[in-house]
Amino acid sequence: MFIGGVSRARAATTALLVSLVCALAVWQQTPRAQSSDPISYTVRIANPDKQYADVEAIVPTDGADSIDLMMPIWSPGYYRVEDYASKIEAFNARIPDGPALVSEPPKQNRWRIQTRGARRIVLRYRVLCAQRSVTTNWIDADYAVLNGAPTFITLVEQRRRPHDVQIELPPAWTHAMTGLDDVRDGKPHHFRAADYETLVDSPIVAGKLAVHEFEVAGKKHFVVGAGDYASWDGPAATRDLAAVVAEAYRFWGFLPGSLWISEGVTSYYSNLMIVRAGLQTPDAYLDALSALIGRLQAAPGRLQQSVEQSSREVWGNSNSGVNPSANTVSYYNKGELLGLLLDAKIRRATNGRSSFDDVIRLAYQRYAGERGFTELEFRATAEEIAGIDLSDWWRKSVSSTEELDYTDLLEWYGLRLTASSGPAGEWSLRRRDDATDAQAAHLRTWLASSGRSGDRILMPKHVAM
């Protein structure tokens, strides 16, 4: 989860956020029956300066004469085809304590192994870890970030099979951190994923780490610094992030589905939670929204492609929804604004009795987990809470390239939106001087914590290095 070209200090912060996300992901994991023998990996980082991870995998064959192995060509949440298999070197397969086995590549990212009747085979290969991005691997003298898809070769099969990972660290390294469950066998840095899906969605951060811990609602969370973190205030960051996680616990549940909802609307709430947690002032939040509006208005693709099209055409649409071209629109950017505007519309339609918060909670109750939802179901849920027909709003805002209508936002909260006349085309969202007391109260309510009585929130229990 690293961005190429960032400084080591920035990398430390990124590692921190990766580990927090991993910890949050544990909330959503649902135990599944484990009836199949696991694939067991050992990952060795013997010489970090060389930027290689050596992987050994014990793979069950279930008695088949041949098995097909594969490496994915994309990672969860990043909608772009990638060539992870090109980073694999020195691949070989053999019978445990026996001869080498014949392998052939039926596809660029696959290996077919003739098992010679062995019940298990052993794979060995090396992974080049020299690229910082959200989907690739990085190793240097101080730390490693291992993403699942570019690291772990697995069986081509439909069943859910456990995957175990043992990390062997260099002597100077102290920790390996991930959202995966520990294997309770006394071995350090030994983790288990219920299935391959979970494994590829659980990055691993290892190295000379500063580890801080807090607890919310009985769940442990770890905030991790990696790289050059000497000037980083870990305890302060932990307190701040604990406040955000507590706010998330009061409110949130991740929703799979249309990308402008699953990525854009979630971005709306991710940023709103910062101000609701007390870590950003309301005026600073309005400044951030001003910049968001400005980015959309500066994008010519907003008049060429609807956000609905952007979601559906993601595989050929810019860079996984980020950095749109002149003919495309970002479902992150516009989707976040749609969350903002739909929230204001529902509050105004119900005279403040309901909000988009209620839509998300109800949708989570109905559609969370493996079921998922359709966009029509999500719209119907929003209409149920709003008590009005949203088809016209949906057509104009989601399905067309018309400019967004900010009327509900401005009228309900007492705000004004203006564009500068200069070449920069900056936009400004500000409180109106003549806003009524009711509008000011609406603004305060919107930006206040979403906590409800009865929620059990345990703020930082302790901090550990």
C-alpha cells in the first residue's frame, strides 16, 4: 500500500494506515468452515538489501495427476490488469524430499504441475519486491510491505481453502503485522487466512516497526510506523486514529456494489468522520469540499461520461477511477460529492428527521456480507428513508452528464458556493453571513458525531512500543 516516489517519512505514515485498515478489516471477517487442507507458505527475507522474498509453499494435490497453479492479475479495490507473474523468479516444484516435477505454463500467470501421484508438492520461488504502489511489494533495509496478490501463488479451484503464512524475519527486524488471524501454535509471525480471497486482501507489514495499540468495542487495533519514523508522534497519531475508528464503529459498514457508491460514497463518509471525530474544524472541512468541487469542475470528462458509466467501464477507465482523462470522470471525486448532495437532499426532504446515515445503516443491515446489492436496491433504500421519489435526481446526477445541483446543500445548511473569476477556477463553499438559526443548527447536526445512546466505545486502552 505504498505510492512510488514517496519519502521514507511519508512511507511510515502509509504503513501506519495500511496496518490500521488491516485491523479494521478483522471486524468484517466471517469465520468459514475449513474442510480442506491448507496451503502453507513460508516467506523468508534473508537479505533485505537485495529486495527479494523467498517463498516456499506446501500445496495439497488431493491425489490429482496434475494441478494448475495461478497468480492473480489484479488486486482487490484496484481495477486494473497487472502482471504480477513477471516478478516471479527461480520457480520450481518437487515432491517433498523427492525429485523435481515437470511444470509448464498454460498461461502467462499459470503453472501446470505433473504430480506423479504425490499427495503434496513443494513450490519454491523468489519474488522481486522493488516497487512501491497500492498493489505491489517493497523491501528495503528497514521494512517490507507484502501484498497478497503479487506474493502468493495458489491453486486454480473454486473451493474455499485455508492459507497459512509463516514470515521469517532478518535478525534485526522486530515485527510482522497484518489483519490476518494468528495461528496459535507458539510460532512467531504465523498467520492464517480462511481462504485465498482473505489472504490477498490482507497486506503484511514487517520490519523494524514502532507498534502502538488501542481498543475500541473490544477489538484491538494496531498503529504501525515503518521506515524513518523518528520524528513521528506515534502516541498522538494513535489517539487521533482511535477517535476516527470509534466514530467508524458507531456508524459504518462497508457496502459492495456500484463503484461510485462503494468507493465514492465511502470516501464521503471517510472524510466526514474526520470532522465528526473532532480532528478537523468545520471550516477546514468546507475548504476540503471546496477543493473537491473545484477538481470536478476542472475535469472536462464530467461533461463526457456519467459517474454510472465510469463505474461500469472501470477496467478501461483511467487508472482504477483515479486521474481521469479528458473524456472520463472519477467515480471517487464525483461519487463523494453525490454522497454529500444526497445526504443534504434527504435531510431537507425529511425536515432533518432522517439522513443518508440512516440509508447506509439500513442498507448495511439488508445487504452486508456476501449478498451485496444492486444499484436499484440501493436507490429504493434511499427512497424509503427519504420518503420521496429519487428517480429524477438519480437520472440527472448519476446517469447523465448534467452539472450537479447544489441547491439542497446550500439551502439546508445555509452555505454559499462561488467560483473565482481567475484562471485557476477555484471554488469556495462557505457559511452565509445571513444564515438562519435553523440553518446553523442543521450544519452543526450534520457535522456532529453519529454516535447513538447505547453504543459501547472504549477509547485507547493503552499504547505500547
